[in-house]
Amino acid sequence: MKKFFNFVKIEHTLFTLPLIYSGLLLGMNETPSLRLLILVLVVAIGARTAAFALNRIVDRDIDKRNPRTAMRELPSGTMTLAEALCVLAVGCTLYLGSAALISSFCLMLSPIPLIIFVTYPFMKRFTVFAHFGVGLGMSMAPLGGYFAASPSFHNIFPAVLLSVFTIFWGAGFDIIYATLDEEFDQREHLYSFVSRYGKNKGLAFSALFHLIAFICLTLLFFTTIRTLYAIPLLAIAGLLLWYEQRKASNVELAFFQINAALGFVVFAMIVTGAAFK
């Protein structure tokens, strides 16, 4: 089980889980049932499992050539391709099955994230905008949560703002992660802002994207949250984005720990807005 959990990096669900429940809060008109909350959790786990399994399967040959990733399960041989495909199938089953149980509307829209999950691992082979593939995949979480609570496009603007925040947040921190592979990506002719423009310029783009993300979050605050009690949480979110840039050289801290905290701060801000309306 440890091997399979490590294969899909189950702990990275911490990035998207607060976002999908944030979208749920933005879309709900009444207190959600326990059944819906559990189904949304299963959807999030299934989607995250499918996305990561696809990424690992598509990149297995590249990972084998990269000293940093050569010990991952597929390139090292500790997991077979058949096993990885089984993990992918389980993730897709959880995702699609739970979406169907939530509503036919969610099931109808469910292929859209899967198309993104299939597409974005290939993007670094031909465009520096591959970072936005990561952000776009993550941005499906708040929209999915919104549609789980409100199966329509009515009053979707707050969820769209949160989704755009997520796109730029994800793209920004993916650039930070790409600094680990600057030389390898250049040698393999893989595209990233870091391999194309160098580490310093790449991180400047990351900072710009995080600034845009914070502007989107601020717009969400003024258009939807609108309570004084949430101001400290908005400020903390901004400070965490700033701190992530300051600590970009420490990728473990910047990429995982700070981002995990940021997702829950955003969720707390939206909970506060819903509680004090």
C-alpha cells in the first residue's frame, strides 16, 4: 500500500481538497448532506489518483533518464506498467462513479478534467506554458465542488474567480518545482519557464503569476466574501504567497508545506464568508 500511495503522491491531495470544498461552499444554498460531503471527497481522491497516475505513466521514460526521478516506481521497476494502469483504472472508477452518484450534470461534465489530465503531461514537450496545464488541472477542483452543490451555471462567477486564482497559483508553484530540473530539461529539450529563460527569470514569472492569483483572491473577497472577519485570512494568504517566493530555493518548503497551508487558509476564508453572511 505504501508503494501505491507513494506512486500517486496521495499527500498532494492536500493541495486540491480545500479547493473542492471551497467550491462546494460557494455553490451551496443549504447545508450539504453527509452523503454529498463523502462523495465529493471520493471524487477528489479519484481524480487526483487518475491525474497523477497518468502523469507518471506518460513520463516514465523521461523519469528514467532523470537522476532525480529515476528511483520512482515505474522507472526503477518497483511497479509494473500493468500495476500503474490498474491504479489509473481505480482512480477513474472512483472519480466517474462518485460524479454519477452526485448528479447526472456532474457526470456529463466529468470527462473535461480527464481530458486535461491526459493532455498536460505532454505539454512540456512542446510549450513553456506546460505550467498552466498543472494549474488548469487543479482549477477543476473548485468548479467541480461548485457543480456538486449547484448543478448549473447559475451564479458561477465566484467559483470562476477561485478557479482562475488556482490556475495562476498552480502555474506559479510549478515553476518553482521546475527549478529542480533546469539542467536536465535543457539537455532533454523539455520546456519550462526555467529551462527556457533561466532560473531567475523563471522565478520572476512565478512571482508575477502569484501576484495575479492574489488579485483574483482579493476580487473574490470583495465580490463574495465581504466580511471583516475574513480580512486576516486574506492577508495570511498574501503573506504565504510572498513567503513562498522568498523561500523558492527551498523547494520542499515552498512547493509542499507552504502550498498545503495556503489551500486551507483559502478554505477558511470562504468558510468565514459563508458563516458571517
